[in-house]
Amino acid sequence: MTNPDQNTLTPSDERSPLDPDELIDWFANTARDLPWRGPDVDGWGVLVSETMLQQTPVNRVLPIWREWMSRWPRPSDLAAAPQGEVLRAWGKLGYPRRAMRLHEAASVIATEHGDRVPSDVDTLLALPGVGTYTARAVAAFAYGRRAPVVDTNVRRVVARAVHGAADAGNPSPRKDLADVDALLPTDDHRASRMSAALMELGQTVCTVRSPGCEICPLAGNCAWLEAGQPAYDGPPKKVQRFAGTDRQVRGLLLDVLRGSDGPVPRAELDAVWSDAAQRDRALDSLLVDGLVEQTEDGRFGLPGEH
């Protein structure tokens, strides 16, 4: 079996099974009807969706995205909203710092980019909270640019179809980007469609536990299938746990504040977690991150809600 950490495709590789036209046609016929893929959705709608979708399932994002786009259809609308209102609207999507960074990015877009999300990767990367994945996703999916978009799903498709491995293992950003870049067509439109197709294939067909090889458009020339679907034998994958972590406690504390009409006394926060040291640590980190503020009388609330 080929080790995906030791090989990177180059544009001259002829063994790649990822035929662009085949994948693009498959995507055109089978893609899920997601609202942020609509023809009238601009770069702002895509940026909001991609920010929300990071480590969050589509079904949880759908109602929140619709609410946000109805309430804040332009970056300037979100920029004008109080931070506490933004955090409350974020609900239970998790990683609430994403909401705050999106609020900051909206302010920059409104004031420095004419209320329009930039279309090139480098300018997108300069926005608060926008990393490599998000910048490339917006460039590709909102503006049809040729920009390799690499997430866990895309890495898995490439690992199986090209390298013959069950999974890509732990991320290697430079190699992962090079792998996908080498597979994309040279023209912008087809490259952006293929990027979307690769992601859709990993999310809906080439899944972790139950891959639908019988309906996969790459099944006829998939290196993993040809090798007999060998099990993953790479280094142990890093797994993020949630239960009992400071992140869980932070979420519980924020739930109290989002459910209140204003700042609450410390006792209401103390009631959500029995470990006082961990609870204090989580609360302190929320204060440092600007997700919670303390009033002069010692109560705690969301930013700006005094």
C-alpha cells in the first residue's frame, strides 16, 4: 500500500483516477440542495456558511445560517449588531469565537472593501479569523476561482482514490494542498466545480465508516478498491474529546448567559459545573477572549449587555 505521507501528486501524474469531467457531471446530478449554493448567494453568504460549517454538521448549520442571512444580509448589517446579540444568535454551533471573528471580519469588509467580500485568497486571508481553508473555499465556491480546497473529506477521497490508503491520517497542510492542486483542471470554473465535487463526494459517498463504493463515480479506478480496501495502518489519529473538557464547561456557561435577559450573578454560573477550579478556569478564559464581560456590580453577561 502506498503511504500518503510519502507521495505527492504532480500535474504530470497520469495514474490519477480523478477525472474532472466525470466528477463535475456527478456533482451536477447529485449535489445536495444547500441554500448557500444558490445562484443568488454572494461571497458574504458563502463566508458565513463556511465559518459556521467548521467542525459543525450541516443539519445544525442550516437553520442558523438562514436566520443570520435574514437578519444580517450584508457585512455592514452584522458589523452594526452588538456583540452580545451576535453571540446569542450563534446559539449552539460551538466554538463561539468564530462568531466574534466573523463580526470583526464583517467590520473590515464593510469599511475597507465596500461591503463586499474579497474574491482573492490573499486578501481573504488578511480578514480576521479567515484561515487557509476558509479563504480558499470562499474564492472557489463564491467566485469560481481555481483554489484547492482541502478539508477532512477531501483528504480522505484523495487518500483512497489516489494513494490506496483507507484514510489520510493526520493533516500535512503543504502536502495536502499540493495533492489537490495537482488534480484540479487549469481553468477556474471547472477547477472550482471539481473542488466542490471532491468535498461532496467525501461528505456523502466516500465516508469514514460506510463508504458507498457501489455508487462512487471513482469506483472503476480507485486505488483503495483495487488494493482490496486495506485498513488504515498509519500513525494513530489525533481525536478531540469533548466531555469533561474546558470547552464543554465554557459552552455550559455561555448557555446560561444566552438564555438570560441580561447579566447574571455568579451563583447562576457556579451551578452548571461542580469542579470549581475548572469552572473558574473556563470563565476566566471566556473573559480573556471577550466572550463574557463582568459588570461593576460583579455580575456576568455577554459583551455589551450591561
